[in-house]
Amino acid sequence: MGSFVSSLKNHQVLILGLGETGLAAAKWCLLQGASVRVADTRVSPPGLQALQEAGLEAQAFFLGEERALGDSVLDGIQSIVLSPGLLPFASPIKEFLDKAQARNIEIIGEIELFARALADLQEQFQYTPKVLAVTGTNGKTTVTTMTRDMCQQAGLTAIAAGNISPAALDALMMAMQNEKLPDVWVLELSSFQMHTTTTLKPNASTVLNVTQDHLDWHGSMEHYIQSKARLLALSDIAIVSRDDELTMKMVDYSDDIHVRSFGSDEPKLAGDLGVEYINGMAWLCVNEYDDFDAPVTKQPKKKSYERPVRPQGEIKRLMPADAMRVRGRHNTLNGLAAVALCRAIGIAYAPLLTTLRDYEAQAHRCNFVRTIQGVDFIDDSKGTNVGATQAALVGMERPTILILGGLGKGQDFSPLCAPVQRYARAVFLIGVDREIIASALEPAGVPMERFDSLEAAVQASMQYAKEGDVVLLSPACASFDMFKGYHHRGQVFVEAVTQLATDLGELA
């Protein structure tokens, strides 16, 4: 690769918030010759030393709330790169951003910088990678890593980045340094990141699902949905879930030639994916249109326009859902979403199905721990919101002892009532908001027990569980009231299950 000249050269940029993406954005802007300031309400945010080593001088740092959000930090600034960890609709960030907009300062994010970098690379070096993007309340990381693995199985070089980590700009800088720019970028994007992104042009993107989450950041469910829907509007092919009413409303016409869908039912339109049941066995399937000589739609008459639509085709079975190593109906849908993304850029089915068969779940996402006396213990500690737990519980498709609780983040837990009533043999409650959850689930009429520790809940689970049941940790809550994070919570669960197996004589 020759000498790269970024459109950021000599641009005046303020990095607001030094998280992982803020640090990546600051490094990128410095590397491209921009004039960079860094503002953070914390006096000692992480990443300071790395930026000093990268050449950022002391006077470019505005640290502590008074300095970071003062008027002077905006002087001469052309662009603000907003950290996704900051709350743009709440004080004091809202007032600061209002002042910036009054000065006609653009407010963007790290993903927008990444999109502009790709545009610069295309203009200067004709670099035209495929870009696939994934968002949704739940399942983003699974679909992102699955899609990357499918691309690699097909012989393409592919990098997964974004919300999944590494930051997109970190991944781009590393690829450019190694002179190994990939064939495919697979981006996991949060609604926070989409809020500040306008020029990303994915070849295909999917919104997996939308349930209430992060309302403290967005201010309203309506704005949360708008941030997710923005991605589909930017993409050549929009992929939505037929199982999720809100995502289906994000496309004007489900039969549009630029739309694909997936779901747990049989697909009706060419290009759509779904599930067909044959003699009680679930098969992943696709609807395909084989008559390539026939026009997709009739030729429009003179002075009239007929909207091009996808025809109805024939269902073709791909593989049994049980052949996948990851469990649950929600993981079947995740797999279909990944297949849809890869098919949108022309990858054949063989490598996609190989990946589906062999894919192992990410840590703490409905991971099988062990079976004790015929009862399966499943770790879904990553289930930190109501929608994730709803999907996990329904995906078990058998009687379940459900362990819930933690920091509720102001969620409405009542949507759990119906699946709890249908699938839960008992609900075990832990954490600071357990009484709020108990009140919401009372109409389900299911036995509920309170525990002061996760270990105690695991120990008591065999009092309710019967052979063939599941004990599912899927808390629907954040973990920081009792644990260092969801990883720590999952580790404690696994250790408690191992101890229970030892106590019951199933481990030496």
C-alpha cells in the first residue's frame, strides 16, 4: 500500500470520552494528521499514557467535569467524536452537545470515522471490501462471530470488530500496519454507535430483534428503535426477523427485492430462511426461486410503475437444527441470520453449513455446563435483559428452574410472565432488584424462592428439578450488585454447579 492521505488531515477533532472506542478514535485521528483534543469528565481516564506516548501534548487534555464540558474546549473544533458510553440525552452531556451544535460542530462516533476511512481507502487504493453489519438487543456477538467464521470457512479473509472488540479503528490500524486489509468486515454495532453513524454503507445488515434495553441512554423506546433501524436504511440488503414485529416494521415491504427475512416458521419468499418441521424434526431451510429465465416481476406498462418484488419459490432443506452444537431456538435464529448475511454477498451454502454445525457458543451464552442426575445446567449469564432471558427460556423448550436477578436497569419484567408460566417449574431470585422481579412475575403463579447468593440457588435447584429438566442461569439483569461482571457471575455459576456435582457424588 502506498502513502495514505486521510480526509482528517489538519481537521480539528475533540474526542469526548476515553473508552475503548474513544482511545481508538484518538489514535486514528493523530495518525492521520488531525489536531486532537481529548475531554473526559474523569480526572484519570484509562488510555492517557497511551495517548501521551502517541504524541498528544498535555495542553490537549481537558480532564474533570468542569474542564471537559467547559465552553473553551469547543473553540476551533470542527468535529466531536462521542463515546458510546456517554448519555447524550441527559445532563450534563446534553447541554454540552447542544452548545456544540449551536456552533455547527458535527457530532459523530468512532464507526463514522471508520466508514470515512473506508471511503478514503476506496478512493485512493480502490479497496472495496464487503461490509456486513449486525445489531439488535440480543444475539449480536453470536451472529457476528458466526458470520466471520462462515466467511473464513469460504476462503475469505474476514475481521470482526466494533462493539464486540476490538474497536473498528483499532482493527483497521492493525490491518493497515500489517498490509493485510480483509476481504470482509463484520461489524457488531450497538444502538449507541448507530446514533452517531451516517455514511457507513454495508452490503447487508441485520437487526436481529428489539426489546427494551438501554432506555437510560436513549431516553425512549422510540429513539432506541430508530437507532437500530438506521442501519437497515444505510444497507444494500436489509435482513429482518419475522419473529420480531418491531424489526419487520423497519422495512416498508417485506417482499422488496432489497429485503430478506429469517424466522422460526417456513419461509414464503425467495431468499428468505426459516424452519420446516418434518416428522417432528426441525430443519433449517431456504426458499429459492429456480426459474432464472423468468422475470422477477412483470414489465411495467407505459406510464406506469410496478414495484419489483421477490417471487414465491420452493423450500429447500439445508440441515437439521439439531446438528448445530449451540442450543436453543434463539441460536437457530442466530444461525439463520448469519447465513442470510453471507448469502447476501454471494457465499455458497457448503461453508455456511459447515460453520453452523461446528460453531461453539461464546462464553456465558447458553453454554451447557454439565448434567447432574439427568438435569442439564445451562450458563446464560450474558442474558442481561428481559429479551435475552425470554429467548433463552423459550429456547430450552422444556421445564426449567430459572435463576433471575441483579440490577434491573429500570426494565419492565412483565414480558417474562407468559414464558415463565409456560416453561418454569420454579423461579429462583437473587440480587438487589429481586423483589421488583417477584412482583412482576406474581401473576405467573409459579413458585418463587429468594436467595442471598448464586451458590445457594444452585444448591437448592435439585429440590425442584426432575430428570429431563433444565437449571438455567439467565438473570435478565446486570451483575454489578453482586459480581465484577457477567463473566464473573458465569464463573461463579459453573463453580457452584461443579461443587453440587461433587456433593452428589457425580464427581470424584
